[in-house]
Amino acid sequence: SQTIHQWPATLVQPVGSPLSLECTVEGTSNPNLYWYRQAAGRGLQLLFYSVGIGQISSEVPQNLSASRPQDRQFILSSKKLLLSDSGFYLCAWTPRRWRVNTEAFFGQGTRLTVV
Amino acid sequence: AQSVTQLDSQVPVFEEAPVELRCNYSSSVSVYLFWYVQYPNQGLQLLLKYLSGSTLVESINGFEAEFNKSQTSFHLRKPSVHISDTAEYFCAVKGTGANNLFFGTGTRLTVIP
């Protein structure tokens, strides 16, 4: 069966420090991978998605970047965190060819607090 | 482009009362519609989905949603809520040719004992 791992679960970082959140998927090949951010009172915002190694699409301009060094690994990064980067970050995956009977599968999330 | 509107950010309701969480979408193409539930400090779990066929879809824990194409709505309902239903609920839409899910801003359902 397929599983998705996301870590760390919680993170407190000072303003200006770097960030690296990791997400890995097991049990499937060639997934589409996604990073979402959930800010208080603002719902879920798609930040990045990837359809293959090295292929990253950015949905919103921001202080963050994403990379996909391996097929089932998706990394969210920042060189210098801002206070506004605080939020709950969710990684998700879907099959490459998203057929009608499938859904998006989410990790457990990382709560990032920038202080 | 697709978008989703959840008009109610918070819905308090007494235990065993009925509830409706509203969702409206806009899209220029055929869509698939989803409701996800998020319990505190957890990821999202699929609650139910509309792909095609019957416009009324049900979940295993008593929720149902009806796809209304003319009103572009996919409201979530439950005739009698439980304390354990307290969570945040997200409506989402996916265009048939798209790789992305677009989410609404969420509705926090609080069931009051």
C-alpha cells in the first residue's frame, strides 16, 4: 500500500533562519507531488506541485522554493524565513495519471512557527 | 480556472442536530468534487467525492453531499452530528484535465454537547 511521510511534525525557527521540510512517498512510482500551506483563517493554498524529477511549478510568488531530487521525494525550502511563513504545511501526492477513482493523499503536516 | 467558495468559516451546532456546510464552485470545465476532513494537527482525509453518476454521494460516517450543476454547489450535510464530527471541512474541485486540487478556505464545525 502507498504511504506518505512528512517530517518534522512541528518546528520552531527564528526569523532569518533556513528551512527544509521533507516529504517522501512509498509504494508508488511517478507520483504527482504537492506542497500546500494552511495559514490561520485562510484555508489551503497550493504552493508547488511537481509532475517529475526536477519539474517544479510554483503557484504563488513567495519566500519558499521546492525541489524534487528523487522520484518520490519532495522538499520545501527557504533560505531566510519570514514571520509570515508560519503555518501548517501539507505534502500530498496523486497518481501520475489521475484517474476518476483516485484521490489526493495527504501527509500528517508540519506546523511551522517562525519567531 | 477553478475556484471554490465556502461561505461559512465557522459553524457551531448542538449534538444530534442537523448540519449543512456550504460549498460553491466555479469552473469552465467538467469537474470532480471532494470533501476532505481535517482533525486537529492532522493531515486531510477524504470524506466523500463526486466523480460522475448519482448526484448524491455518501460517506461511511453519515455525511452526504449533493452535486447540483445548475447551482454549481456541493453542500455537505449530516442529519445528526456527533461530538466526534468536530473538525475542519474542506471542499475541493479538480478540473477533469488538471493536475491540481483547488480548495476552499474551510469550515470549522464545532459540535456542542
